Amino acid sequence: MKISALISLLSILTCSSALAQGSGDEDESTIAIHSPYRMSIVANGLIPHPISNSAFRRSFDGIYDATLSVNFEVYKGFNVGLMGKNSGFQTPADKIASLNTKEQYNVGGVRLSYDYFINKIAVFTPGINFGQCYIHAYEIMPITSSANVNPNAQGTYIEPELTMSFYTEEDFAIGFNLSYEIVNTVFNPYALALEQHGIVFTQSDLSGVTQNISIGFHFVYSFWKKKRK
């Protein structure tokens, strides 16, 4: 399902880019297009899919990923911004039965991006978010009192992303996201007493930092119009 979703998203982006390039005015093909606004607010709604480490992938599914950033154009499409993220994960019944432990990520950091205008309405944006991630687990259910439970973890966070936006108004756009999130912390299932619920973890399951791939959509609102030269 992950592979088919990725293929579908990439197909949409590729077709949209080709159509946009083909329908542009000839005069615009040799002139760089930039946003008429200095600032933008970007709101993302994504579904994260755990891929590493193996213990995390075997225990949790992603529920949601909500990210908000405020961005300022510093030079011809290059943007610097501040971002915040809140995302959630849970143990589904098909992975660990009779358990509903949840994890929540809270992230604060910086966003760097570049807006490449294919034409006046279609924009391709590669970017990267980085900062600090604080993880908190709740609804932990240890069966024995000997469990050494620790619901909190943290680590540095980095997330490359690709987005494709389409402006429906001069200052408003909607689009698609694909991102790859890395949190520099090793998920420990024993800290959440998961091994007490019928799942066996090997040493190899515990290797590797936390990583998620996310697919979703976003909205862009632009403001603070530039002065005409």
C-alpha cells in the first residue's frame, strides 16, 4: 500500500508539472517567476508510516501528522521559516492485541525551502525541516510491577520534504506532500512494557534510529505583498 501510494503521488506530480510547462506562455518560459508575497503560512496534514527501527515498525501505526510553518522569502524563492509539529502513533490490534498505547511527537524547529514556479499557479518546493523532537507515550499497561517504564524520549529531528502546490487564488494554494522524517533516538519497546503483551523483540529489532515516511496534503496562505519595482 505504501508503494502504490508513493507511485500515485509521484505520477500526479509528474503529470501536473508536464501539463503546467506545456501550457505556459512562450514569454514566461525564459523568465523566472517568483511569488509576489514576502511571507507565507503553510499547514500540512499527513499520515506517517513507521519504517525504522524494526521494533517501532512492528509496534506502532501512524495516526496523524500536523505541521505548521511561517516562512519568509529571503531571496528569489529561497525561504527561511519557523515550524512546529504535533503527530501521533498508536499500537493497533493487528500488531499488539488488547493494547492501545499511544505516542505523541512535539517538534519545534527551522524550515528551509525553495519555491520553483513552474508557471504562475504551479509551484514545486523542495525543503527541509530540522529541530528538536520530544516524544511522550501514554496509556502504557505493564502487566508486572517489575517493568522499568519510561514514557519520555527526545532527539534531534530532520525531515526532507517535497511538495507540489497549485494556487487557486493569488494568495492561496493547496497541494501534496511527501516527506521523510528522522528522529535521532532509538525506540525502546521495553521502556513501554510492550514485550509483556505477547510480542518478542530480537536484538536486531532494536537497532536504528526512528524513521517515518509521510504522505498527505497542505494549504498555503501568502501575505505581505512586495512593492512593484
